[in-house]
Amino acid sequence: MRTLEGGCSVPIGVETRWIDGKLRLRATVVSATGTDAVDAEVIESVTSAEAAEELGKRVALDLVCRGADKILDKIHAARPAPETTK
């Protein structure tokens, strides 16, 4: 989520699970209307926290290649501008 600049108000989902000693990472980015979605999944041997983080970055880049950046750009553009204090 960090690579995609996601947070609690952005529709990004991530699921991880250990399967036969390998880490499965599934991720999805969904439009605000729910009509568009991009998914990615990788199953790979991971032996450290650093390797797991790199796996997450690769999945995020895969999502971007599949169009997640366009979905996220629309979501960010639709947000109201933050109010400034005077």
C-alpha cells in the first residue's frame, strides 16, 4: 500500500498467506464506483522481511502496469482539497 500511496480511505486490498512454505500475496485496486478493478497475485519463496517488502513492491508495480495508477489518479482527483487554517 505504501508504494501505491494507499491508506484507509483508498480502495486497495491486500491478502497474504503462507502456502507450502511460500508467500502468496494478492492485491486489488478498485475504483470509487466499484466498476473498475485491477488485480495481481504472486506466490514466491520469501526468506526475510526485506524480501517480503520487495515482493510487495513488485506486486504494486504490476498493479500499476495493469492500470491501477489510472484508478488511483481518479480517486485522488475527486478528493476535496484540504482546508488551510488562517
